Amino acid sequence: MKRVKQYIFLLIVILLTTSFVHKDLNEYGKWLKFYNLIDEDFKQVGVDIQIKLEYKPFDMTTEDKKLYDSLFFYSPDLTYFLDLYSYGIIIDKDSKGNLTLGGGDPESKVQLVIKKKLSAATLLFFGTSGFTETAIWRNKFLFEIMGFQISNGKYIPTIWKFDLEKMVYKVFESKKTFNKRPNSYLIENRFKAIKEK
């Protein structure tokens, strides 16, 4: 009887812990899960690419920065933040103070911003050949940006891995691709609390 009780207790613990696993996922894990991908789907393509950062004043008013602030990805030591959205997506406030999402530019860029100086360097720039959705800092020097590249009508899940110590980045593409634009992690997760105009 004691053994049966132990087995039931263990089964309950397993069920409880596995049912709440999604709450412990970091941004990378959530993005993978949304598209039914796994880490092993990704392989590096090409060679490491050197980064040359050219900083310019961050082109955003104080008021606009407040609107986008919750969408920035801050480094663990708060030296930098990543801005994935402000160039191509318009965020505003309605009369009730709710954030609203409006149409933007088909082009997009990812900027690395020095928080104290508000100086920004462009890391990635896309026309219609791709887009980014989310990012994660692994430590104060390493971060990853997740999104898609579009080639021959296929949407290729892609991860850009940056290293600010070695000043290089690597591109990883998924062997699993989509024949049409999949549902958007960006809209359904990152912008979930923002109303579309």
C-alpha cells in the first residue's frame, strides 16, 4: 500500500510540473513552442560575420520611448537594449490610454541602443526578405534575435546569434520551413495586450 501511495504521489508531481512547464519557458522557448520547433532544428548557415557598430543618436522622442519601452529587450546589466519594432511598427495611445497598434513600414530594422547615451547602431535591416519577432539576452554580451527569412516563397525560421565580445554574429536556419506565412508570434504574444486600430 505504501508503494502505491508513493507511485500516486510521484504521478501527481509529474503531472503538476509538466502542466506548468510553459510558464517557465524563456522568450526563446516560447517562440520555439509557438511554431512547434526544437533547438535541434537549427543549423548554422555560412560563416561567422564580423560586426562593425556605427552608433548614431537614437531617433525617438522621450514620449515615444515610453510607448515602446515595455517592448525593448534590456541586457542583464541594463547597459543596452534591443529595439526590434519602432522602425517598422507604429504604436500609439487611444483616448483611454490603451496602447494601439497601427500599420507601419514594410521595412524593419533591429537596433542595439546604449541606454545611458541613447545611441543606436543598426544590427539587421530587412525589406520584404524577412522580419524579426523577438529576442533574448543570454548574458551581458550574448543575445539572440528570432524571426523569419523569406526565400522562394518559403518562410524560414531563423536565429541571429550576436556576440559583443568577439564582435561577430552567426545565422542559424531551421530545417523546418513554412509554405505560407504562419500565425504571428509577434501579434499573438508580444503584442497581445496592444489593440489593433
